[in-house]
Amino acid sequence: MKTIKDLQEGSAIRYVLEAMFKKVSAEEDKVDLAKEGWFHTYTWTAIQEKEFKNWLVKELSKKRWLWEGLTDNKPYTMAKKANRVKLAEEFLFMWGWKTYQKEDEA
């Protein structure tokens, strides 16, 4: 079983995943990252997902090491907000929790 604690401490992926797990109160040691579809273990609302995306976009603007750890794009490309939004959206598409919509959010 591979958990967040098995990822390199201080790595970009671990930093972002820890925040993602925290957003939904997920238990880091209960999710096997080596298991296919592990990101379907928990769900979040569209609002939680949007808040997380906004957080990630802001973090990418402040932390060059985070940008460099999540993409092969040149660091100067992080200056454009559109590029940061795109990277956050790609991350969520690949590894974001399954999104559900509450009836009162419809």
C-alpha cells in the first residue's frame, strides 16, 4: 500500500495531495495511491472543488517550486494566471476527488 506518507516529504505532489485530503477530511493512511481509481475513495462538492482549485492557483503564483514540481513547463509561464488555472484544472481532472452536487447547489 502506498500512502501520502510514502511520497517524498516536501515534494509538490505531496503538498497538493495533503491539502486535497484535508479539504474533505480524508484519512491519508487509508487511501492506497497505488490502487487504480484511488481518487474515487472520497467525494467533494462542486463548491469544495472550486475552493481547492482557487487555492491551488494562488499557491502556484506564490511558489515556484510547486509549479516546477507539477509541470515541465518553463517557470516563466507561471506568470500568466491562465496557465496556473490550466495546471490546476489538469491536476483536478487527473487526481481530484469525485464531485457530487447537493440538491441545494443545483
